[in-house]
Amino acid sequence: MRTPAPLRFPPNFVWGTATAAAQIEGAARTDGKSESVWDRFARRPGAVFNGDTLDIACDHYHRFDQDFALMARLGIKHYRLSLAWPRLIPCGDATINQRGIDFYHRLFDSLEKHGITPWVTLFHWDLPQALEAQGGWRSRVVPEAFARYADVAVKAFGSRVKNWITLNEIRCFTVHGYAGLGKAPGAAEAPGVVNQTIHHALVCHGHAVRAVREHGGRGARVGLTDNCETVIPFTETAPDIAAARAHFVETNQSILGAIYGGGYAPAYLRRCGADRPRVTRGDFALISLPTDFLGLNIYTGLTVRRGKNGKPERVLASPSYPKTDSPWLELAPRALYWGPRLAAEVYGVKNIYITENGCGYNDDQVVKGECQDLHRVEYLRSYLKELHRAMQDRTPVRGYFLWSFLDNFEWADGYTRRFGIVHNDFKTQQRTPKMSAHWYARVVADNALL
Ligand code: NOJ
């Protein structure tokens, strides 16, 4: 039997792992940190599975040095993390909390010591509750406050952080948070209000880009991380590819279309009708500021073909089609081929990073010191093969961040849903690298799938 040829990645390909402050740090009330919308939401009965809170999480606040030592032992040299806005500016808008700034300086010192490059997301869903009380994403209070927060963060850390991500997954903290879809702050607003929350998030993205250009110093780069709808053609033939592309363009008009198009597409505004977002003069000058890369979080995809009427038509999987334990996460390795490819083709993006990819299961257990998450290894292998195929076809993907380094607070699913390649025992805070961590370490070391 012939051994298949290794799938080699280009030199300088960025291999990393990703986390977010609210999901791992804990220390929810330590050193001046204020309450975030998620701290508040998690206390609402029934909002989070099992009543889990973010209070302790992985206690990474106190354990980051050991965590980075483990990351370094696994040979992982790039790490995507987020800053907690409520730690840096507890009331959202005014006074800076020096203890918060000091914490992240200690954290960056440790990353430096371990030879790990930080990729820093400015906003990963933990809005200060004080800003929600003033209207949250519904109101322009947030973009105004965010502009100041972005300036503070980039000025404070710009000499040591060169890779900046503006916001994480706009759709999740706007639509899911304000249209009753199970995320903080758990509001249920009319469609016009929800569209306005998206618009305000776009303005924040623009402010983050501006802040990085103004204060980021030499070599600073910036981009958005989006979870665009990833559309997969049922067959890889011209009619299905055209249908997938048309559906991709339409479903992503409110965020990526707006950023790269310099305004809302007429078709999007027609669909919104009276619920169209209100745009203030100057908004799109910010929103469409050029960026250096696009981050894509890709877990699954929507399969589409050309229907009999010539329009895109969804192809639904049968009930026995493989899923992970997250009901929304159907296995779709080709999402990692078509997601970046369509984004590059439709928006002309020159540098794409997969800023998240991974899978969540409920039953990752440590038995006799080992966690045999074979399901995760097979998931990752099948997805990375497709990423490699995309790059062979010249899709400009420059890096890949596995979600997540550690099992953590999986939002409304609490601690039950484990996405980590490192197992965390939430009672003892004992970390145990899973089989997938050792497997991924090999991929990173070889810069190849063998
Ligand atoms: C996307 C989010 O950015 C992250 O916070 C979340 O944990 C993962 N997806 C898995 O659901």
C-alpha cells in the first residue's frame, strides 16, 4: 500500500489556538473588573445550562503563566486572545482601571517569555453592563464608548501587540443577543432595532481600524473576525457553484457586504424595508477603512444547489448525518474550502486567517491520565485537508487558529460543551492535553498533515 504524500503548508503559515477573555479568565470581580452583560445574563434563571457562571471559568487570570508554558511545550507559537473591556474601563466609558492594564502587561510578558505571538481581539462579547444600561448596542452610546476603549487599548499595548482583531462575530452579539436567540443581553427587539445594533457594531469595527492606524505603531495589522454564512455547493459544478456564490453574497450583505462594499447593498435595504438601519454621516468612511486581513470563524456550512427554478436551493442533511454535540455544528469539512474561497472571490480579500475552527463534545473525559478525543482528531484532519485544498487552488489563507486551547465557558451551554484540545477539570483546574493536542502539535511541528 502506498503512503499518501504529506499535505505541506507554506513556510510562515501561522498555526495557533484561540480563546476569549470572558470564557477563560474568571476573576469576574477581581482587581476592579466590572460586570459584563454575560456576567449578568448568566445569573438569569434558565439562561445558561446548569446555571453555570463566568465567575471562575478556567481561572486563567491566575494561571496564565502555566497555561502559556503548556502552550509552548506543545510548540504553539501564535495565540488569539481577547481583552476584557470591563477590566480595562469598568464603567465602559470613562475611568481607566490601571490594574486591568497591568494584568494584560503581565500576560503579554508571559507570552513573550514563552515565545508566543499574541493576536488580540478588542471585543469578544463582554460588553460592560454599565453600557447595556444606557441602551447597549441599540444606541450610539456604544460606538462612542468603544472608540475611546479602542484608543486606550491600542495605546497601552501597541508596542507589543502587532496583530489586532476588531470585533468577534458581529452577528452573534447583535442578532443573537437582541433578537431573543439565547445570547446576552437576552433581549427580544423588533427587526429594525436589531439591524441598528449591527450598524453600531460596524461603526465600532471602523473605530478599531482607525485606532490601530493612529496608535498601533510600525507593523501593526488589523482585521475583523466574522462568522459569515459559509455556503457549500452541493456538487462542485458550475451551476451549483454559482448558486452557492449567489446565496453567499445575499446572506452576508449586512456585515461583510457593507464593510467591503462601502455601504449597504440596495438589495439588502430592499429586504429590510422600513426596518433599514439609520446611517449617520461619516459612518461608512469609518466602516470601509481598508483592513489588512479578514478573520473567518468557520465550523460548519450550508449546502446549496441550483434549484429547478434556477434559484439557490438548500440541501438538507438527513437525520443520521454526523453532528457534534453542538446541535448547530454539523460536520462540513468543505466549509473550510468554500468559506475562504468565496470570501476571497467576492470581496477581493488578499489575506485570510481562519481565526476559529474546532468542535464541541460533552463527553471528553480523562481516564488514567488520558483524554482520547479521537472524534476531534478526525474532525480536524478532515477540515484541514479541505483548507489545504483551498490553498492549492490559490485561496489566500495565511493562518489557522484552533478553537480552543482550553475547555471553557461555552456561553449558553456553560461548561458542558468542551471545545478544548486541553481538557480542564473545572473542580480542580487540572489541565490535561487531549489526544488532539498532541496530534495538533505534530501538525504544527511538521507544518503538514502527514
Ligand atoms: C464562536 C465564538 O467566537 C466562541 O466564543 C465560541 O466559543 C465558539 N464559536 C464555539 O461555539
